[in-house]
Amino acid sequence: MTAGVFPPEIIAAAQASQKRWNIPASVSLAQWALESAWGRSMPSQSNNPFGIKARLGQPAVTAETCEVVSGRTLRLPQRFRQFPDLSSAFDEHGRLLATARVYGPARAVRHDGRAFARALQGRYATDPGYAVHLIALIDAHDLTRFDG
């Protein structure tokens, strides 16, 4: 996939997830671009562009990832959820954001993709600049046009 390009099937998956889970498509698209380097970097054979970690008993692949721990960036092996296809990954991503307690503050502002992205800071990823990166992608690519 090409940096800066949101393929039609990715847009459709984000919009389907928004319709089902009421999570802004703009945020899902920005997370797809950021987390997977525009679809070019995800654990092999995982169909997991969001870096969703696997729980015990779920299909998984193990891969190294960068995590920020106590201000230091470390490469650590992690078990990532394995999905049959990208649409399933988008659906699970939407379900997690729509139901996990930790994302409650984001759900409270789901009508505003930028505010939703800000509310993910310190919750979805360990990157201290995570929300800034998401909002920059939302703005640079006018991703709010895909919301609702």
C-alpha cells in the first residue's frame, strides 16, 4: 500500500465499523495509517493493522513492537491478535473502543473525531505523542469527511 492513500476497502471497513459501533471513521482511518504504516507494517499473517493484543485463547502471532516504558522506547515481543481479514480487524477495533471501560472518556466525545483522538492519549498506545499524530493525520487527509 502507498503512504498517504486510503484504499476504498479500508475506507469501507472504517465506515462499516462506525455504523456498527458508533466510533468515528476518521479515528479508525488515522489509527490504521499510524499503527500499520499505511498498511505496510503489521505482524506477519495477522491482518491486524491496529496492534490489537491477543488474549489467552485467541488466535495470535508473536512479533516485536516498540513500547514506551518510563520514557524509554523498548522493543518487546508481544502476542498480537490474528484476524481472517482486515474487515474483521476493523470490526474488533470498533468493538474494543465501543465497549472497553478504559475508552469511556473517548466515547463521551465520539461526535468529535479530534476530541476522540485526544481522549485515546495514554489509553490506546504508549506513544506520548499518539493523539497529536492521529489529529495530524485526520487534518492532513480531511478524514472527518468519512464520519457519519
